[in-house]
Amino acid sequence: MPTKDERQVIPDVPRGPLCAYRSKAKFNWKDFRLVLEDKELIKIKYDIWRRLESEPLFSPVTSTLSADQQKERAARQVNRIADLELAPPEIYSKPYKYRVRYLMSINEALHAVCPSLSVKIALGVGLFTNSLLAMGTERHQDTYNKAWNREIITCLAITEVSHGSNTKRCRTTAKYDPSTQEFIIHTPDFEAAKCWVGNLGKTASVALLFAILYTADGQNHGLQGFLVPIRDPKTLLPYPGVTVGDIGEKIGLNGIDNGFVMFNNYRIPRENLLNRTGDVTPEGVYESTFSEPGKILGAVLESFSAGRLGIMQESSNTLSHAAVIAVRYAALRKQFGPDRDGPEQSIIEYQLHQWRIFPYLAAACVLKVSVFAMTEIYLETVQKSQAESNGFELLTQIVSEIHALVSSSKPLVTWTARDAIQESREACGGHGYLRAANLGELRNNHDPSCTYEGDNNVLGQQASNWLIRQWKNTKVESPVGTASFINRREQILNGNFEALRRSGVHVESPQFVSQCYEWLMCWLLQQSVAQMEEANRANVDSFTARNNCQVYRARDLSRAYAEYYALESFSTRCARSDVSDDLRPVLFNVYLVYGLWCIDRHMTTFYAGSFANGPAFSDAVRGTLLRVCGELKDSAVAIADALAPPDWVLNSVLAKSDGRLYENIQSVFMTNPGAMERAAWWKDIIPTKQKSKL
């Protein structure tokens, strides 16, 4: 049970029209929040928000700025964040897990206020320095220090115009010249230009560039990382041999200056090669320096999974914001009622509306908890890899499993947030289309999360490939336990809905949800492997065979795996002793709404695999889902309060915590610039026929 002091970390909400629904909740909403998030991390976020609220540079923008103005604003915000020193100096001497958790929480708070700002920092500081640690050595420490201290603006240049996901086919080259002890960086044509590089368009002075390394003998040593100066850091003018520019206005996140760059036989020192795993001698001989494999493996994990975890944290918050707006609006918006001339009722009372928005409210809770749990595993693994290099084989297995988990969960979280924003926009009707509702900004700024740091569909294939390997292995290698169910495959596949009912497993139980998922994953694995083996017998190459089992097989498997992990993580969290008895019923309903909603989305597969026959299964799942949505109605506003940031951060006229919906809309209507002024161009639009009579 949380103490009074723990609850005081979370500010109270004002009294107002929303109290009609708040009073129906049978639990303390602050206690609910303390289940979803760690109290120390909540405190960090509120401290950040309180500090930024008084900073004019972070005040919400009421009208759309030009793309260039957005870039300038975000760049100024980055500098101001550095001046504010949001993380106390002693944080940097703390153990790895504590330090990174703290910094991740700061980034979450910043992302809620200004997504462009947090992405610029994440790319230019977090991802750049993590990659430098993973791939560089002591000779790159000076660049690391300058990047970390914001003395230089940095970026990562990986993607090329014609290659993104398939990085091995990138064509930017780095040829070593032993006569000068330099690498010659060259872009053979425009298709090989680096593009979509965050911070590069206008501001970055140094890039961590990925290029194909060639030694003087013409041997290809694959993709390697290089530190490449782009601009003079004092003037921000590009160096000779570098053609660099901004790619132009995007759908959203225009505060980030995404750029392109081409090199014309541009020379950099030999020491600029990131040489953790391989180096080139002054004479031009490539040497492998692979040592301490456990630590290197952990460093690589840190470099390439940290960004995706950050995206999931941000996306789970975006999902929460969309759900909060939809639920608060639904509680306040009244339309129709049982009696034609009687009082109207809130649209939250309608079953269709509950079915539309409550699963996303539940998803926000479940995914927030599961992303936290996944991050814990990740941080503990990296910390262990830094502390010791023993147990290399086990560490390799854990890294592989975490990669699969992250690769399946990043698509789930980002797609769920994407869909939640759109459903919430529509659920708020015409008012949801107002810029002041903030759903449009949420949608445009969230959208790239589905493709950057790994396209969702490509990442899903990586996760399903790992699961298929576990299915084929004589021994399942799942130290984290996410694939342990495969050990019981025969028992699982022999089960079905009727067998569950006969054994006394009720639809309203975690056992039902869990066993449905285990059957679903086993059947999809069995079918995927069978389809690939059949293709191989027909002399279809393994590449084509694997690609041809994605639709209705491996793609669904990857999503089911992520949903299963999310539900198991949430169930584990809710079972802990610090969860009070008055919270357990509503947490269980949240679990059921999300679990049954997800199962409903896989309904066709349950029937295709004969897990169910006839209407009983679908009727049970859907009927229970609708009923539990109805039971969640009285708790929905309190749950939304537990998910909501401060009003100025949520920045939605439809979802202010005071509940004064129409007063707030009136203020927006009547105070927007020029709202009731005659247009300056009024003479130009007077109808021609009317002008002739004047």
C-alpha cells in the first residue's frame, strides 16, 4: 500500500465536471499510477515538468510554425536543456542501471513536452555516445566527451537513399590510403547518399558514418563505423569535399533537421575508424581485435536496442495521452438518451464507444508495465556484461532473446499507439480535428516511430526467425523464459477451447488468456515451419520460403509473442505484494479487456487451427469483452487520471483535468489570433458581380 508521502509526489487534480465519474471509482487513482510506474521515476518526470513549465521556450505553441522555425526552436531547446542540467552531476557516477533509468525518465518527460527535442537529444547524445562506446576505443574518448557535454552536435549516418533495412548493401566506401594513413570517404552516386540523418540537415558538425571498408589491396572488410567531420563547429559551414543539406519538410517532427550528405574523395585520419572489433594498421593491414566477447556483445546490445526501447517508452506515453483525451472527452460529451425529450447521457455510457476506446486505455496500462519490465531485463543484461565477461554462451542466448523481444514489441507498441491516436481522434468527433485537441500533433509526430530504428515489419521477421529457431532446436534457449512454452508444445497443441472448459478454466481468467496464447503461438510456429519445409522440398530457396510464410503465419506469430509477453508482465506486476486489495479488481479488468481484445483480433487463426469450432468460442470471448468494458466504465476516468501528465504537457483543449470542456473550447475559439477580425484580404474575395455594383 503506497504511503501518503509517495502519493504526494503526484499532484492532485482539480474538482470539476469530471468528478461525477471520478467518484464512481472504488480505488485511489494515485495508487493505480504507482502500480504502472516506479515512484522514483514518477518524481523525476514531475520535477522536469515543473522546471520546464516556467521556461518560455517550452510553452505550448498555439499555431503551426514553419519548418525552419520548428528547427530553430528545437535547436534552442537543446541548448537550454544543456544549461538547465536536468540530471544532477552525481547521477553519472551511479551504477549503469540506475544512471540509464534516470536519463531515460528525463527523455520520456522531454518527449511528452516536445518530441522533436527528445529525439534530437536521443540521436545526437544518447544513440551517438552509446554507439561510440560499443564500437570505439580510448582514442575516441575526446569526441565522446564533447558529444556528451553538448560541445559538438553529432549524428548517426547509416541509411542511404536506396538502402535502409538492408544495411549490408550500403555503398558509401572508405578506402585506406597507406601513403597518407587516411581513409578516403566516397559516395559513388546519389543512391548511395546518406539520408534521413537526424541533426545533419542544418546543425551537426560530426557524423558517426557507416561505410564499407576497403584496404589498399582492394579487399572488402564490410560495414564499419567512422567518425567523420562534416562542418566547422564554429561556423557550421561544410568542409570541402562534403555536400550536405536538409531533406525538406516532413509530415511531422520538423524540429529535427533530417539531412543528406555526399562525399567526394573526402579524407579522414586513420584513427577515425571505430576499432573495437577491428582495426587497420598504419601499413594498411586489417586486424581483428575481437577480445572480451561478453563485454563486446553487451555493448552491441546497448547500442542497437537502447534506441528501440526509448521509442517504446515514448510510444507507450503517446498511447496513454491519446487514451486520456478520448476517455475524458467521452465522460463530458453528452449526446442523446433513453428519452427523446429527457436528459442526454455521456457518450462513455454507450457500449459501442466503450468497445472503441477502452481497449486502448487498457493497452496503455499493460504496455507501460511491459515496456518497463523489458527495460529492466535489458539494463540488467548490459550491466552484467560490463561487470564480467564470464558465461559468454549464456549471455549470447540472453542477448538473442532480448533482441527478439524488442524486435516484436517495438512494432506492437508503436502500431497500437498509432491506432489509438486515430481511434481517439474519431471518437472525439469534429472537435478532435482541432489543432488544440493535440491529436493531430500526436499522430504526425508519432508516425515515424513505425519505421525508424527498424521498420516494424522487418523487425517482426527478426523476432519470428528467433522463435522458429527455438522451435527447431533440440533444446529451447530461452534464459528469460519468454519461449519456455515451446517445451510443452505437444501438450499445448493437443488442447482446444472445449478441453479448457471441461478442465474448469473460465474465460474470465489469466489461465484462459495465457493458454489461448500458448496454443496460438505453437500453432503458428508449427504451420510456419511446415510451410517452409514444404517449400524447401519443392526446391524453393530458403530466402523465398521464409518470405512466403510471413502473411497469416510468421507476422502474426511475432505480434502474438509480443502481446503474450506484455500480458504476462502485467499479470506478474499485479500479483506483487505492494498492490492493495482495492486495486486488484480494476487491474484484473484492465488485463481482461486488453487480453480478450487481442485474442479477438486473432479469432480467424483459432478457427483455422481447430482450436475452436462453432460459435461458442467467439461468443464467449466477445461477450465477455463487452461485459468487462461495461464494468470498466466507472473506473475509466480515474485510470485516465493515473495515465495523464500535467495539463500543459497533455496540451489538449478536450482533456483538461478541470473538466470544463465547453468553456475551454470557447476560449480557444475566441482567442485564436484574428478569430473575430475582418480578413486583411477581404477586398480580394468580394464576388465580382457585387464589386460591379459598388
